[in-house]
Amino acid sequence: MNLEANPRQNTEPEHEIAEPEVEQSAPMPDETAQASAEIPVEPDLLMALGESTDDIPEFGKPIHDSLASLWLPLLKKGLLKENKEKLLKSYLIPENCKLLQSPKLNAEISAAVSEIVRGRDKKLSGFQQQLGAGITALNKGMEILLNSDNKAQALTHFSDSCRILTDLHCASTKDRIKLITPSLEKNILHVIQDSERDDTLFGNALSEKIKASKAIQRQGHQIKKTVPYQPSTSGFRQSTANRYTPPGNWRGPPRYFYPNSRGGRGSQTRMTTPRRSYNYSYSTTPPAAKPAPQTRPRAPTQQ
């Protein structure tokens, strides 16, 4: 046989490399299947665990989108002053339901409380009066539906009632902000002055605004030019304008220090002026003796 004609006959057969078999893991059970397989807890045990501490509020069914678009801007900014006054004048408190009127503060109590309390009561009285006007508008719409089928006119009163009440809601939010802001630092006031409420009073983006404000302050301190300290040319001499003058006729501390004194002002250890020392020089020569007194002769006696 010609080996060159068919060279593959003398070569060993090529063995194909077999790929390792990968073990297929068993499919994980679905989470819903696990939940359905859990054993339900008895109601008595659930009551023993206590109530849920979830702070997420529960909301009802959504209202019509056209209605929500009317009330959301009013809840954030409120009514204009002219529109608000016009609505309040249109819905006066009915005669047969006078308790919707905000009660007045008694004159005796008004004289006994402080001015701050009277101002706070006046604001709450205005809120209560606006609430009475909103209830009055709501009753007018209900009265129309009871007496006739004019739905358009009834909806007008219902809409006015919602406008008055949403403006009251917005006023209460602003009042809460005014109550809290005096307790905050001045650096935070410019951050929250333009904030818009959402489900929180100052907005959910408040923390990000505070971080951005602090970052701007740090950058401002870094680029601020520092002025070197220059001591005054007058030295350490204190001017007479800034010198402290004791009141009354107080004469100040004593000038000398008396070590032998016990108690009193003289026993202070502070010595403002050193005690003077006097050098007395004495001569060693004895003083000259005084001359003896001269005796005068007596006059002779006459016989």
C-alpha cells in the first residue's frame, strides 16, 4: 500500500474533548408558593403581639383627576386675598344655626390674659369663622339637592365650600411653619424660606438642601481672603476712654503692704507700690557738752 497516498491511515485517531456535564440545580420554589405554604397565625396570638407600628398613612380611593387638579394648588398656596374675602361674604352664618359663628372671647378673660394669648386666640377665631363659612356653603348645596334637581348650582356651592376649606388647610400649614421657625438657626432660615410642602411640612428635599448649603459655606470660607493681624502702634497702653472706673466713692486697693497687720484691707498680699526705704545716717562723734551755767554774784545785804 502507498502510505503517502493515504497518510491518515498511519496517524492515531483524534479524540474529541468531552465537555463536562453541568449539574442542573433544582428550581427554587416561587415566593408566592412559600407564602401560601406558611402556617397562618391564630388571631389570639396576633392580638398578643400588639398593634402594628407602621407610620405609613392609609389613603382612600382616588378622586376625579379634574377635582384633584383644582384643590392641590390651593392646598399649597391658598386663595388670593380678594377671592377669599368675596367668598366669606357670600356665605354668612345662617340665623337658625348661630353656633357656626366663632365664639368671642369674654371681656373679663381678655383683660386677664397677656397680649400674646389674645393675638393667638384672634388667629384661631379667624380660622374657626372660615370653617363656619365653609360648612354654610356645603349646606346650601345640600339644600338645593333636597328641594330641586339643579345639580349645576349645587356643585357651585360644593366647589366654593371646598375652596374655603382648602384655603383654611393651607393657612394652618403656614401657621405651623411660623410656630417652628423661631426655634431654628439663622443659617437654616434661608434654606426653608422657599420650600414647598408635600407630605412633610418643609418638603422631602430638605436634607439635600441643608447639605448643599453647608457645602457652599465651606467653599466660601476656603476662598475668602484672610487679613493678617496688625498690632496697634500705641502698644499696650490702655486708653482712658476704655478704662474701667469704679462706681461710687470706692478708693481702690491699698498702696502699701503691711505684713504685721491681721485681717482687714491692710492684710492683702497684693502690693501695687513697693514700700520706700529711708536711709538715716547718724554721726559717731558725741555732741558737744553744754557749758556750765554761770553763777551771778549776789548783791550785798544792807545793814
